[in-house]
Amino acid sequence: MSLKRSNYYNDFLHLESKQYTFYSTQQQHKRLKRSSTSYSSSHNMGSYQPSSCLNSTMVTTSTIMTTNSYPATFSYIQEPDQGSNQVAPFDEQVCLQWFQIYADPDMPTCISSEGTLRFLRDLGISMDEKMVIVISWKFNVATMGYITQHEWVTSMRELQVDSNEGLIKRRHEIESILEMDDPASFQSLYRYSFDYGKNKSQKCMDVAVACTLWLLLLGETCTLVQSFIHFLQVACPVRVINRDQWNSFYDFISTVSHDLSDHDEMAAWPVLFDSFVDWKRNSIV
């Protein structure tokens, strides 16, 4: 049975969709109501259809981008000439003005779902890229899809950037965390992603979402990851992943050999991992 990565992506994006669009739908209703009472008929917004999926939200984002063009993206920004290598000092007022481009009109100290999607698209980042998680981790975002003014300014001050162009030029540096050259930083990103991926009202993460994140963060570096996901698909031992299982999994695949021959059954691993080892050994026989 082959891994169906696209299905995991769909599940993960569906979770993001629900969290991204819930507040967005409420705000669209507020704006429509305010528009009908504050503007003349010549500014009529027309009928509003609530969004129920990420694609619908992105259509709204695309509409916004047609009237606000920000040309610099990670995809085609050019490196500066060697002769103009000087870095301008960080300007907090400029940074705040930059924040307001994406801030929610009804919550001026917060970038909500629409603004976050527009911000990522202006940087040339799609929702199925690892960089979405890395950016969220770098900003220490507490709620998926929302960036507070404090999170924004604090992170940008640390990065010493106050524009899209400045952040784009730091992409390689930010993205290098995924190369695992700095194990401590990658482990910090990995642990952060548990809270990033789970529903805020729950203590555990849905298995499908956990599999997506494992594939994104670890799938290209360790063959055991795909074997473990295959085990979860076939054996269906659990429906959710708890924090201990999530945190321990990174240590587990970093400790045992790819054939699991050195797995210590007396070690204090979660029972789920012992079940995986037994399943793997039995499937080989």
C-alpha cells in the first residue's frame, strides 16, 4: 500500500481552512453590514457568500491582490549588486506601516486569516510549503493564521527587516533551519509544530495532520518516517497523536537504526513505537 501524500495535504489544508476562514467569515459579515449603512449605493459591495474552504479564502485574497500589487516575491527577487551590499538599519515605524498593509480593519493590532494569506502570497509562499511552518515558528505565532502586532514587530526586529524585500533576502537563512545543520533549532521548530498543527481546543493532533507534518519536516531525511506513516495507515492503532508521542518521535528516529535492529524494548518509548517495531518486524518475516 503506497503512501498517499496528497491526501495528507488535503487533510492538513482542510484543518487550516477551518481555522483560517472561521474568523474571516465573521469579519466579512461585519464589513458587509457596515458597508450597507456607511456607504452610498454607488459603493455597494454586492451579495456575500461565506467561505467554507481555503480555496474560497484564497479567491478573496487574490481579489485583494489585484488592487494592491507587491512585486517582490521569494520566487523572483534579484540579489543586490555587490556594490550595493549595505543593509539599511531596522526602522520600527516603517515596520509598523508594513504591518498595517495586512492588518485586519476591525482588529488593527492583528493580521487575521485574509491578511496572513496575502502576506504569504506576496512572499511567493504557497500553503503546502514547509516555509509556512518555518515562518510561523520564526514569528512565534500562537494561533494558526493570525499574527499579532507584537509577534510581528518582535520577530522583524530580531531579523532586522522592515519590508517584504528585506524578508525575501533572508529566505535562504530562514529556510536553512530545514537542513538540520543546527539540531537544537530544528528541534525547536519540530516541537513548535505540534501546537501549530493541532486544534487549539484539543490536547492532541489528528493523525492525518501529524502525518502531513512528519512528511513535510522529516520525510525527506529519514525512511523510517514513511514506514511509520504506513503503519498508522494500515494498522490504525490510534486516531490522534499526543504531545509525548510527537516529541518522542523525533528522538526515536534519531536514535534507532533504519532496520530497527537496535531498538531497546526496555527503553521508555511510547507504547505506540513498540507496536510499530513489532509490526515492522512481523511484516518483514
